[in-house]
Amino acid sequence: MKLIIAGASGFVGTELLKQSLRNPAIKTVVALTRQPLKIRAETSPDVDHSKLKNIVVSGYDQYSAETKAELATADACICFRAILEARGSSTASNKTTPFRFMYMSGAKTERDQSKTPSFKPEYSLLRMALAYTLWWTVSLPSIGVRQISTAMLSQSLFGFEKDTLENDDLLRLGESKP
């Protein structure tokens, strides 16, 4: 499998990158970043750095012809960056296997960001943003970065369990071995 990780230099992206480089089912990892990756040599010996191709981009909305060609042969993409508006212009490949696209965002986030919240829109957007975030941070069970990365990698390799994964799903999938 060839996996694209968009935003591979972030907190979760870094852990996902390490797990992908360790996994024998992943043959190539294309890491899209805005800065060159700084991979420490002291990472575990089972990390195969030869599988990594780091593509540095100035933004996530325009790619060179060479980058597009590299991305066109991928089997899956896990995205930690807000690039959803660009996916509508992608071209279909001749592959017989499905392309799996995963996007990570916050709980209860509106998928269509052009929509205004229906309940007290101005109040929701301006005054409740911090309180809402703090309430969710305190009240939800904690999910570790390794568990999130394992769950996402599992879904990329074996297919999607369902459209949106909730905390319980991530915790359960995060305990399995992809």
C-alpha cells in the first residue's frame, strides 16, 4: 500500500508516520509537509526510512505535475490539513482498488464550513467557542496519540468501519494491531 500523510509533521501526523514506516503492509509513505521533516535517528530500529518520500509544498491547494503524479498512484490518504476544497478537482485513477481518504477534525465540527450554525449563529461563533471547547476537553475520555494513529492506520489498511469514528471507536481500534 502507498499512503499519503498530509500534515505529517504535526503531533498526530508524526506518530502516524512512525507507525506507517514500521508496518510491513505499507510499502511507500508520501509525507506532505510545508517544512522538510526532521526525523530523529534514535527512533526504533524497526522503522524503515527507505519507504519515506517527503514532499515539501508551499500550500495544500496547488501541486506541481511531479507531485500530482506521485499522489496519483496512492492507495490512501490521511489528512490533518484543511485541503477538502481541493479534492473535488482530483482526477480518477485506473486502479481497481478503492482509494481511502480520511480527514481528522474535531468533534461535532460542521462538515460544510460554508454553513452558519443554526442555533444562535453569532453567539455560537463568537462567545461560546472557548466554553464549548473547554467543556469537550474536560468531559471526553482521553485518547492517546498512539491510539489515534493506530486506529487511522487500521482504517486505511482494512477499510472504513463507518463514516465518522467516535471516541469509543477510536479507543477500540487503537488497541488493535494494524
